[in-house]
Amino acid sequence: MKTTLLAGVSLSVVSLLLPLQAQAADLGRPTDVAAMPQMMGYVQVYGGGGRSTITRDGSDPANFNVLSFGGAGRGVIDLGSSTSDQVDAWADFDTSYYDSSENTWDNADAVAGGGIANHVSWHVSDNDLLGVMATLGVPKSGQVADGLIGGAAIEAAHSQGDFRLYAQAGILRGLTGYEHSEGMQDLYASLQAQYFINPDLMLQASVGGDRWTSDEYADDVNTSVFWGAKAEYKLIGLPASFYVEYKGMAHNYSGGDLKTDHRVMLGLRVPFGTDSLQTLENQDGLKDFNPIYGDPSPASAPRS
């Protein structure tokens, strides 16, 4: 009797446990984990300095010493098997003074700028990406009345082994304030190349140019070229990567004036969602390359 009762209880317990075990197995399947959205990104801080020179017709060059610092945050999330969305936000600050025997940091001029951007990308293959970007920001002009600038761009990236190429072309227009009232427009294009000596050691070079025009002043056409180089390294076991970066720019004003700018910046990035610098760049390596308030321009040169 006891044996029969024990057997009956055992069969009842087993019949209850088998469905629970099957449910637990289902919850632990890799397909369920893979279906969750994948997120990756980083926060970044940097600082450094350099020198700007303005050469005007018939006068000696004017030199300015500059200190710069800023920060950024970028994050990407998978929207599907071949689509992703990346959001950027950044801010930059400059302090400069006229380089002469009568001037010191006591009469320094401080300006700030920054922006936000959103990238929607289609991964057409394991190595290729196509995307569009929308951007909104404020240039480092020191004049609040200059207003907001907005724009759009197309972009593409290709990765092959240890190499990565990234190109972007876009247009900017003034949305509010002075930039809007004068009908400013800027067309630009930029190319960036990266080489990974190993997954946590990267070398980078970039080059680009733009053409600024105004509806109100049809003859007011400014052009510039910008370039840069960067080396970044992530120490094994540390949660951050460190880099040194050089940025240069030459801006030609419509009146014949020329402004050149050279900066050397030191910075660090703290990633999340990955431990590899190469994976971070391949998955979350998009930026806003516009030269007015975006990533490549060291000075965000005023256009008038």
C-alpha cells in the first residue's frame, strides 16, 4: 500500500516537473537571447590646445593661443537583423587670447558649441554599411544670436580585415537667428581611414573640405579644408582607451583672408557593450563630420 502510494506521488511530481523543465529550457535557448536588442557605445572626454593664425591682406598675421576641452556620448542599438540607430551628443569649449606681449589669459575670449545627431544605418553586408544622418547644433562663434544650424548627410563605411574606411557628405542650413536670416548654407565631404594594428590599437587619418555660401550675400563664398591624425590604445584589463589626436584646418574667407588652426588633443573613451576597440569602431564608429560645429573642425571658424 505504501509502495503504491509512493509510486503514485512520484509520478505526479514528475508530471508536474516535466513541463516546468521544458519551459526553463525554452527560456535558456540562445535564440531568445539573440532576439534581444544589442546596445553598444561610449562616453568620451578630451582636452588640449593649439594655435590659430589669421592672415589679412596688407597686415601682419594675428596669432592666437587656444585651450580646448569637451566631451561626447554615443550609443547604437540594433533595430533588426540589418538595421541600427545611433545617437550622438557632444559639447566643445575654447578659450583663446591674442598672442602679444600686452595680452595674457586675463583677457581671454571663451566660446562654446556642440550638437546632437542621429544615424540610421543599413548593414548591406558583413563589411558594408549605408546610412543617413540628421544633425542639429550651435557653432563656436561666441554669439548667441547666430542661432541654430541643422543638416542632413549620407554616409557609408567599409571594413576589410584590419582596415576601415568611412565617408560622409552633407548639407547644413541656418534654422534660427543670424544664420537663418542671411540664408547660410554649407556643403561638405569627409573621408576617414582606420588601421588596427591589433583589436585594441588603432591608427586613424582623416581629410575633408567644405564650401560655405549665403543667400543674402551672393558673393560671400568661403571654403576650407581640414585634416587630422589619431592614435588610440586600450590597455587590457582597463575599462577605457586613451588617445592622442592632431587636428588641422585652413579656412579661406571670401575677402581673401586666411585662417589656419592646429590643435593637439588628449582624451579617453569609456565603452560599454564591448571590450574591443575594433568592435566599438565597427559597430558604433559613426560621427557628425560637419566642419561648422561637428567633429573634424578644431576651431569651428566663423564664416564672416
